[in-house]
Amino acid sequence: MFPQQRDSWMFHRPGVEWTGLQAEALGIPLVTAKTLGIKEEELAALQESLSRLVASKGIECVVTGAIASEYQRSRIDRICDHLGIRSFAPLWRINPAQLLAEEIKMGFEFIITGCMAMGLNRSWLGRVIDFEALCELEGIAEKHGINLAFEGGEAETFVIDAPIFTKRIRIVQAEPVWKGDSGYLNIGRAELADKRS
């Protein structure tokens, strides 16, 4: 189960086993590295994997989706500095409400796969973030002080469609797992499907 506050974690967990479908929908290769998820030690696996990519593929830059987590950004920057490559965070310090609204307008479709903050109950698991959900989240953020982009570890999301996907991801089977005041969506089966017309 997830702790209430996890802003010092580096990596996303719920649904991570389905990122291969995202890579396939994007038409890019997926490179993975295993870690036990121990704070700070988890960075060694990331650095080792990136080091191999720098050597074998000649990558020069790492692009991240960091918005407000100084913990995550500083560690990626440090690894990139060590490897002599550039770290780029194009979403850094963008207003979360504006960012989510823009992503929804552009056609990004993402669901909540983990809830770890006050105001986010079981009903949010598997829910698509659309404008109605964003409006509700803004009320929750005002009442409970959560970051709308979940940069404090309040929740986790999983992208099931995007403008640059060639296909969308269809969740075939999923089950919410809820214990106490937090939970996650256990995705049992997912597949690529044609985009909606």
C-alpha cells in the first residue's frame, strides 16, 4: 500500500507494467531497469541504464515530465550532469490547472491509477480526467491543498490515449484495491485498440 505522502519517491508505480503498450502506441522502443524502490538507491538503476544508452545509442538529452517535484528534478539533473548529457523539463513550474486543461483540450486521455490524498476516494480509481473531473479536482485542491498535477504524490495517472499515439489503450480488466484511506487500480489486462472516430 502507498503511504499518504510520497513526494520523495522517484518512480511511478501503479500500471507501470503496461508502459510497453504506451511505447508501442508511440512507436518508440522501451528500455526498462529494475529497482527495489529504496529511496536514493533506486537512482543507481536509472543511472546505469542511462549510461548504457549514452554509450550504445549516443543520447544527448533526457526529457522529463517534472512539474514541481524538486526531489525528482534535482536527482535527474545530477545523473545527467554525471553522464555529461542535458536534462530538460519543459513542463517545469507550469500552472497545474492550466496544464491539465491544455492536455485535455489537446486530446490526452488519462485515468487515475492511485489515490493517496485526502479528498480522493475509491470512486476516483480508473476515472478519466476530463473537464468535469478537473473542476471537481480544483475543489478538492482548494479544500485539501493537493497539487492538481499530483506532484506531491497525491495520486498517480496512466495515459491511455494521446494525440501522438497511433492506437489507444483499452483497459479490458481492472480492479480497485482500497485499504484504509488509499488505494490503487490493479490493471489485469489491457490492449491496444483503434482510435475512436
